[in-house]
Amino acid sequence: MSGVWVFKNGVVRLVENPASEATEGRRKVLVYVPTNEAIQSYASLERKLYGHGWERYYGDPYLLQFHKQTTVHLISLPKDFKSFKSMHMYDIVVKNRNLFEVRDM
């Protein structure tokens, strides 16, 4: 079984072919809930994460990574923001409940 787990309105479902959903014209955006701000760059995301105790982790030169000392969580993102996909957004949402959400544009 392969695919991407999607969390929407408190319901989890497995999307076996996420590429087909992406071609349906629905583009995803990561939103910082407290200010209702769409994340448009890694600089913006980094500021939000720093404000909630996340720190940069420099373990892999090919990834942009963040960790929180009080947890075992690690957020790994591609270096290029253009490669930032919905699966990365959902990873951030799961590890930062009530702070971020993914919305259709």
C-alpha cells in the first residue's frame, strides 16, 4: 500500500495517487492559523517555527531540517521551496497541531 495520508476536517484517508488529485486544479497552501497567513517562503516558515521552539538542524546538506529539543520530531524539507509539496505541509501540521493547516487555494 503506497500513497499519502491526508488529514482533512479530523478525518484521515490514504490517497493512493496524489499526483492525480494535484492535477484536478486544487493547489495546496500551508497556512499559519494564529495570523491566517499563507506561508510563501522558507524564511517565513522558519520565523514561525522558531517562535514555537523549533531550531535548525544541520545534519543533512541536501535538506532544510528543524527539530524541537522537547520532542523526537524532525521536520525535513527540500532545500528548494519550489519542491515544497503537500506531504511536507501535512508533516508540519501533524507536528504543530493548532498552529498550521493545509488549505486548497
